[in-house]
Amino acid sequence: MATKARPKWQTAEDDSTWERIKAAFANDWEQTKADFGDDSARDMGQDVDDTVKQMAGSSDAFENHEQAFRFGVAAHRMYGIEYKQWDEDLDANLSRDYGGDYETDRPYIRHAYAYKPR
């Protein structure tokens, strides 16, 4: 697909705004496809309020939890054979290893630990 030259009115601030809302757009697009029956699309469990929060840079944006998600995925690679399910022993191990606020990030770590890609 050919792209046109950048308009003169488009600024670096526009680029920054796009970077902030790009993930929300992508999630919204996936949800829209799922809502219309596209079996290859992920149902994100989102509605318009979620998209607006993401676009506004809400504290609940994916980027604000990326460290926790990344840690949870890595933890599953490390401990997934020994700990098929989350339990108190796994939780204690991970709380010692985590380099952030474990109490706050635990739900995101746990979600990522249990995540199974399609």
C-alpha cells in the first residue's frame, strides 16, 4: 500500500497522540471483529468505556502493566512444569523475585502466568 507524504499540519504532538491511542485502537479493532463473528479475532471483553480509558492514557493501560505481564510469562516458562497451577509456594517464590510492587502487580502477573495463546 502506497503512503502519501506527511501533511504539513501533522506535528510531533500528533505522533505522540497516535502512539498513546494505537494500542486502544488495536484492541478495539480485535473486539469489533470478534463481536461480528470473526472466529480468528480475540474477544477482548471490552466495550467503548475500555477503549476510551486506554486512549486517554488511563492508569489501567496495557503499557502500565507490561512489566508485570512480562514477568508472569517468564515465570511460567521458568516454573510452569513444577507449578501447573498458581499456589502459595509459587506466589512466595515470585514475590521474592519480582523487581516491582508485587502486591499491586500480582493480579497481572497471575493473569500472564495462566495465559495460553491461541
